[in-house]
Amino acid sequence: MEKLLGALIDGVAFGCVYALLAVGLTLAYKTSGVFNIAFGVQAFASGAIYYQLHVNDGWGILPAFIISVIIVAPLIGAILDRFLFRHLRSAPSMARLITALGLLVAIPQIVLLKFNQTEATRPTGIVPGGDVPYHIFGATLSRDQLSIMVCAVIVAVGLVLVFRYTALGIRMRAVVESPRMAELAGTDADRIGTAAWMLSSLVAGLAGVLLPTVTSQVGDIYYTTLLTAAIAATVLGSLTSIPLAFFGAIGLGVVQELLNRYLPTNSVLASNLRPSLPFVVLFLVLILSPRLRNKRELTDPLSSVDPPPPAPAAGQRSRELTIGTRVAGVLFGLGIGYYVFFHGNASVVGQGIQVVIYSIIFCSIVVITGIAGEVSFAQATFAGIGGFASAQLSSSAGMSVIFTIIIGGLIAAAVGAMLAIPALRLGGIFLTLATYAFALFFDNVIVSLSWVSGGLFPVVAPRPQLGSIDFASDRSFLVLCLVFLVIVGVIVMQVRSGTTGRYLSAVRGSEVAAASVGISPTRARITAFALSAGIAGVGGALLASYEGHANKIDYNATLGLFWVVIVVTLGSRTVEGAIQAALGFVLFSARVLPDWIPWIINHVQPFLHVDSLPNAVQFIFFGFGALTYAKHQEGILEANKVKSLAWVQGKIDRFKSGGRTKPGAAAVDTPGAAP
Amino acid sequence: MRAHSNVGRLAVVGVLVALVAGACGNSKSQTAPQTVPSNTGPVATTVPKADLTKFVTGRGPGVDDTKKEIRVAAITTQSNPIGGKYVQFNDGLQAYFDMINSQGGIYGRKLVIVKKRDDTIGLQNNQQVQSSLADDNAFATFVATLQFTGADLLAKAKQPTFIWNINPEMATPKGGPSHDNIFGSLGALCFSCSEKFLPWLASQAGFTKVAVLAYSKSTSASSGLCAQGFKNSYKTFAPNIKVVFFDDSLPFAADITTDVTRMKEAGVQFVSTCMDTNEVTKLAKEMKKQGLNAVQNLPNGYDHDAISQSGGVFDNSYIEPQYVPWELMPQSPATKEFLDWTSQHNIKPVELTEVGWIMGAMFLDGLKFAGPEFTKQKVIDALNTQTAESPGGLIVPIDWTISHIDPTNDPAAGGKYRCASVLKIQGGKFLPQFTEPGKPWICFSPDPNVPLPKDPQHLSFAPGGQG
């Protein structure tokens, strides 16, 4: 009995770690409508500052705490609100999620420019003598653990009271529900919004200085890992209930501790269930909870009067311009192709192959996000399914590689459809979280199976052979990849302009309205998921074949988040956008940072010699790029393309009219332009 | 996260949100079979001194006869959003090259790192390797990354490659190209092999109840194999020592409270882990909190800063550095040379710095063995004829004639040297243990039929047996 009691108390103690994050995440959503996936890295920023001041610089606990938690954390919140989220109040929840995703990618890299987390291994809490143990009913809790428990309870109770009994709490909720209506009622939405962000950032800061005593290091990975687990508790509270999130987190901690206590440690069940419990819980809650059935997201009811996003540039330009741009595009492509095939060295050809393969994978994001309007965090997983399946079938079963690449895509498509079916009743953010839970489950359980990933050594993935044509050489393999890209590109364009695309557009616009005219949202979404997963699977299989192995690192769920960031930043609505994203993804780390930028720097000034820029720059660049998503949901490049086309079209019209400006000559609308 | 090392089994750990490196200790083998002359350095190919300055043109790609340079490229994880950064490897390599260049270089040429590429989380390893091969015009490539997916490309290109041994890619993979061009700072890695060192250490310290902890398979495939290897080692070589607690299901950033409670209930005296430094720190703190006075074996613990600042939680723990420990007196000439040079040039000496230094030295050995008319292939071939390669005696000699074979299924590939050097932590400092003056290595027979000796051989591999 004492053992059980001890395990329960230990579980509550660790549950409070989750609780602090789950409550913070809920608070952020409740007060801003943002599923702030960057909450963990915000906490990391405060944790790093606290560590720097208190441990490295020798400041006292109180001044370090005041600076890092009371001043800096709310300041970060105020900045995020002022420059980002204030402008997103009426934006779709996906836009807000993508923005938070950009922060998740960029913030740690900015902090790490000045903070050495590898040496931050001596964290201390906010109470002196944090290691002092107390024996409570068979459990041993340190003063640091007790401080986390006390803080978690104070935060949860305090926030419940604020939301129930104060005008500020009600106004915060009102501003999230509808900032325009709140303003009509005399509420200063901007000020309330800022206060809400400062409050949630304060909680992030508090979590930031408390949690390292549990993880023993101030590292962004620890915050993100714990936050990922805490998402399950947040979803238990439907993202809005602080008490449910709190108790859900405690429950999760207790269940984990009981499993630790009573499962045989070397059993298959333990080795699979322990690392995956939070994700299994998350997925099950999302799928089974009646509270989440068609739950309405926090969006402004007045936002429906906002204009729809602009059509792609390709759909707006005149006939001459269309012909002109296509001819220019073909010539440019041929020029690049000629250079790569006939003059490029092995590195250039290799990068060409990678660009083509990632273009295929990113086309899957075009389907699911650009056309269907959903955000999937499992695209890397689908690519992995295709990669592992193709490698195993070709190397173990001896099947034709070309055939296995297609089978890999079909298996990924089947898994995508199976994932879509139970997840369909969810919408928006909950659907995204379901894909994330699936991706993490895949990473934590499925990939570890040796018949999937090969175990210690990755599965060999040979190059294909088609009759007498051997694709062993990189140049011939590039041709094959290009063929796949053309096929995938045509499919995506056909889907977008065909019935399925129109159905998806209709469902994206209004599910109810679409259903009223006989469109089945279920069918449309399953099609989108299956197609998207299948495309990713084919890309993943090609990637494995190119590298010679199905490397699990290539399909990591976190990497999938970065893929989403880079595609939506550059353009998620067109095949062209996917290719641009692939160019950015591959060339930034392969050319731009190690070669091109240093070359420019070294040639424009004589004082500083730069050998290579760190890849961290890439994360900061694209992380910040994602912040523009809310303004340009068509992607930065697409938005600028629209502007450029308008300019060119104006010139053409001007030329045609002999220099006279025709009223309304600019045939291309600029997004956001006044009607 | 700090660098991971360990005398022998080193693992790389993939984690959900990212990747963490973990390491597993125990070791690579240590053999000092009867055939090994004790107290002498390994016999290496000798090169006439006059030849070392002989300048012969036309040495092929990566050797610039105009600038008189031998060019190499380095690919290391410099920016990693999710885990370790191994940039100190470059510092050590650069320091070694600087020292050699200050002495006139080799064959009338200087050693130059022409490009230091950043390989974030190993994700771009393949890509960076390919770019380096095509664009850097390098004679050799040095790699210290979390993942080494570009190993096959380097193998196909027959590029002399020198790596920090945390990855098993030094061995030729099943169905893949021969990896006989890839050289590491340790011999062939066997994660699951039974070894004698750990049972010997436990028995010397009088422990009879031990625990083994490792990450779950999903967190690290090698961590679990490493734990299984520990378990088998005790079972095979010290049946009187019982593994009373075994957990190979720990998730990353796990709560280990209950593990420690159960270890305490089982009366654990000695804990072996296959986890990264941060996790063992957490474990040490939790053991202290719960009053479990067990001793840890820390395969990755040779980190002077971390240990001196750990507040005594690691006191009495054992460490096995992968090279001759700095604390061993008298210091070997090679150790002294490294510490003096880094000190004079304001380079912070850490484990990875010395690994970079050692790999630079191994490359130089390869050049020396190949002779003035060296080529890439000659360097590879020359090194692969060495049966006891140990630059300056800093590491346990590696038999390159067999170390490109995966020893998991071929234990002989582990080589004949099964040695470790042991330190104990006291008051934040490292104290050499079980050593004899000038003989840093405690060595065992690789023959599994030879029982655990009470008094293993003590050896030095430095030239002339100088420590």
C-alpha cells in the first residue's frame, strides 16, 4: 500500500510539471485563440535568461527571477502581441498555428546565439536548497518539486478565479471570441489582447525557470518534449478548460508513474507504452472525446465578412502574360536542366535530385494545406512510411524498386486514409493535433521496430532498374525523379482544378454550405489525406533510394514541422510553390549558407573572413518567414509574384495603349488592395 | 548536450522531437593477450625521417603543389537546434594541424582545413558529404556528426575519412560498399558484445547487486543493445554479480523517480547506464534525493567542467575516458604535447578537442605510412595494414586489418586490445584508479573462454612505453 501511495504522490509531482505547461497552453489558447506550440520555447527563453543570470553570473534568486520571469517573459508576450498576434485576431486558426510554428523554429536559435545550452547543466529552482528532500507517505520529494507543485496549483487556481470572477478575465475571452464585437461594447481589444499575451507569457516564464530542476538541463528540447506530452492534457480540457487541463495533466503523471512502478521494465509493453503514452492518450482523446466532436474553434463570427484569400497569380494574369511567363519558365527550367545535366558536378546533380524529391514531398503539403485547407504534421511520417516500405520490400523481399516506390506510396496513402477516417469529425487545430499525435506515435513506437527501420543499421534501399535502364547513376536517377515530379505535379494541378479540388475548396469555405449542395466533406477530406500521404510516400521512397538507405532521421516528426513552415512560407497553393520551397530547403544549407553568402561577404569587404554560416540561420530565416503566413496565406513568393505580375501587366497595357494609362489597367489584384 | 564518448560502445540516440546523443559504456575491447608484449608501444610502420620532408609532386586531388598544401574538409554538427554540437572537434583538429605546420608540415606541405561544414543534426550529412566531395577538393574528410548518413558516399569515393566514433558506420554495412576508408578514434563498435571490463570493475569494488539503465528502443536503438551487452557481460564473466534492476524502456526526458525507488528496494550498489550525460546527472540527483548510495559508472563522464560543477553528486563514480587520462602521472609525451599546445594557444581542452587532435594525428600517421609518394588510396591501404594503430599511444591500439568488420557477429573484429583506463570522481576531481605508473591501460584477454582475471595486465601503448 505504501508503494502505491508513493507512486501516486510521485505521479502527482510529475503531473504538476505537465500541469504547469498544460495550463499555460490552455491559457494561451483561451486568451488569444492561438494554439501556442511555441509556448515551450518561450519558457526556454526565460529559463535561459534565469540560468545565465543566476548560475553563470551569480545573481541572487530574486533579482534573476524578477528579470527573467516578471519582466522579460511578459515583455516577450507584449512584443508577440504587438507585432504578430494582434493582427491575427480574425485570421483562421491555421494561420495563427503556423505563426506559432514559425516562432517554435526561430526562437530557440535566437536564444542560442548567446546562450550555451550544452553547458547549462546545473539548473537551480526558485527556492534555496532545492535538493533538500522531504519524505511523504513513501515518496521522497525535493524542495524544488514541491515548489513546482505549489506554483502549478497557484497558477491553475488563480487563473480559474481570474476567468470566473474578474472583468479582465471575461474581457479576455470576449476579445478572443470576437474582437470587433468586444470593441463595439467599449472594450479596448488591443490592450486586453496585450494583457492576455503578457499573462500567458508570464506563466511560460515561470515554467521556464521551474522545469529545468526536473530535466537537469536548460535545453529547448526538454521544454518542447514536455510540452508535447502536456498537449494531451490540454486537449483533455478541450483547449479551453483550465481545471480539466490541470487534472488531466495530474492524471497523466499518475498513470505514467503507475506504469513505471508496476510494468516489468524489460517488457515489450513497457518499452513501447512508456515513451508513447502521452501521444497515445492524445490520439485517443481526440478520436473518442465527445466534447471535441465538431467543436467550434475560437474564431471571430464577424470574420466571415472578410474577403477570401486572393487567387493564385496564375489564375489572374492575362493570356499574353500567361504565355510569356510559361515560356520564360520553360526556358529557365531548360537552362538549369542543361547546366545540371551537362556541366554540374556530382554535388550539383545530387542537390538537383534532392530538390526534385523534396518538391514531390512538398506537393503533398500543397494538397493537404494549399488545396484542402488543413494542416498536417504527419507529412514526414507518411514520407517515412513510403521510404521504409519501399526499402524493406526491395531489399528484403527482392521486389522491383520502381514497383516498391509505387507500393510505398500506396501504403502511405492507405495509412493516410485510415488516419483521416477517425480524425474526420475533428476540424482545424484538433485534426492537426491528431496528425501530430500519430506522427509522434510512429516515431516512438513503429520506427523502433527493426522490421520497419532496420534497427541499428538503416535498411538498404537500392536504386531502381527498369528493364535495361539502370538508374544507379545520379544523372539517370535525376531523370527518373523528374518523371515522378511531372506525374505528381500534373496530378496535383488536375486535382486543384478538377472536381475534387472544387469540392475541397467548397468544404474549406463552408462545410455546411458544401454539404447543402450535395458535397460530401468526408469523402473530399479522405481523398485529400490519402492523396497527400501517397505523394509524400512516393517522395519518401525516392529519398531512401537516392541515399541508399531509409534513414529514420530523414522522416522525423519534428522535421515535418519545419517542412510545413518552409512550404507555407514560400507558397503552399501551387506546385511551383512546392518547388520553390524545396529549392530553399536544399540550397540554403547546401549552397547559400556555406558558399554563396560567405563568398559575398568575403568579396565586399576586406576585414572579416567568413568560412561558412551556421545552419541556424536557416531556421531563423524560415521561422520568421512563417510569421508572414497570416498576411500572405498564399506564400511570400506567390504574393510577390502577384505584385510583379501586376506591374508587368501594367507595363504591357501601357505599351499596348501607346503610353496612355487606361483606367483600371492593372488587371492583377494586389492582395489587401482597397476595392 | 555534451559530447559522448566512452571506451567502446558509443551510441547515437534518436529522439522524438529531435535527437540526443547517448552513449553506452563498456568496452571496446581490451585485449592484451599474451601475444602482446606488455609495457611497449605498438609496433608501427617506420618511416625514414628524411622522407618526411621529401616533396613529390602530382599527389592527386586535394594536394595543392603550388600552395604546398594538403587540404582536408571537416563536417561537424555546429548548429543543432535539438542536441549536441561538436564544434570542439574542429578546434582539436585545427590545433593539431597548426602544431604540425609549425614544425614544417609533412612532405614539404602544410595541413589545411579548407572547409568547415555545418551538419545540423546530421540531417544534411549526406548532402554535406556530397558537396564536400564535389566542391572542396579535399584529400581527406573529418566527420563529427550525430548521424553519419553520408558514410556510403565517402566509401564509394574512396575518400580517406576520419570520424569521431559515435556511429557504427566505420564497419561495412550488410549489402553496402566497403567502409575500409573510414577510420575512427575507437576500434570497431560492438554495442551488444559481452566484455570483461565492467564485471571486473564491479568485482574489484566489491559490488554484487547492479542495475542497468538505458533508453527505450524508440529513443535509441543502440542504447538498448548496449544495456543488453552490459547484462550479458555480468552474466558471462561474473555470475556472482546479479543484475537486480534492468530498465531499457526509458523515454527521453523521463521521470526516473520510480526507477530509483525500485533500485533502492532491490539494494542496488552499482549502476551502469547507456544514456547521455544529462540523464545520468538527473539519475545521480534522484539517487541522492532518495538516499540511494549506489555508485555510477559514467562512460561519458570525462567532462572536467561538468564534474567540477556537479556539486558532488557524482562522487565515487567511475569514468573511463577513451584516451589516456590527463590526470595520470607521469603524463605521456603525447598527452603533455596536447595539453601544452592547447594551453599555449588558448584552446579549451575538452574531450572532443582531444578526439579531433587524435584523428588529426591518425591522418598524419596514414600519410607517414604511405610515404612521400602518398595518394588517397595509399593512405587508406597503409593504415589498413596497421595492426596496432595508436597515435602517440593516446588510445587503445586499433587493428585496422579487422576493424572495418561489424564485430556484432564476429567478435574477433573487436581486436586483440580490450583495455580501459579508469578514473574515480572525488570532490569534483578525477583520480586514476587501478593503474600502475606509466601504464594507463588495464587490459583483458579477448578470449571469452579466459575467465575474469583478478589482476589484469597493465599496459602502455606510447612509443617506448612512456605512459
